[in-house]
Amino acid sequence: MGKLIATLSLRYGYVKTYDIFGEDRFTYTPYEYETLTDEQLNPKLGFLYRPSDFTVLRASYGRSSTFAPLMYLHWKLMTYLMRPGRTMKCM
């Protein structure tokens, strides 16, 4: 027995946020944000080993995508809207 198998894979991740328009209801200040995109390519390497007919050992290593939440991409608008008292001015 003793068969070793190696695998290699790639995963493509893509995220897109569309235009956002918001307005403060107290000062009528408009907030506009353009469309944002981000993409990542993530490799993965794996091994499978069969020392016998009844035993399989597996191991893998890879990288994963972590995209920023919408709140962080448009932080000026979100920070202002979530702040108690709304005393902060945004540009």
C-alpha cells in the first residue's frame, strides 16, 4: 500500500459594493460612495496518504479570503450614523 497523493487547488474570490447614497436627516448632508471591488486568489496544497486499506491520513494547507465588511469600506457614513448624539461631522 503506502500510496501518497498530492493535490493543488486555487480559489478565486471577488466582492463588489455598489454605489451608496445616504443623507443625514438633521443637517441634510449628503454622503456618496463609489462602487468598490476587491479580488483575491487563494492557493491550497493537500496530501492524502493510505498506509493500509483501512487507514487514510490527510493534511492540507491553504489561504482563505477575508473581505472587509461594508461598514469598514464606507466607514465615514457608518461611524456617523452609529455614533450616539451624532455630533461628528463627516467630509
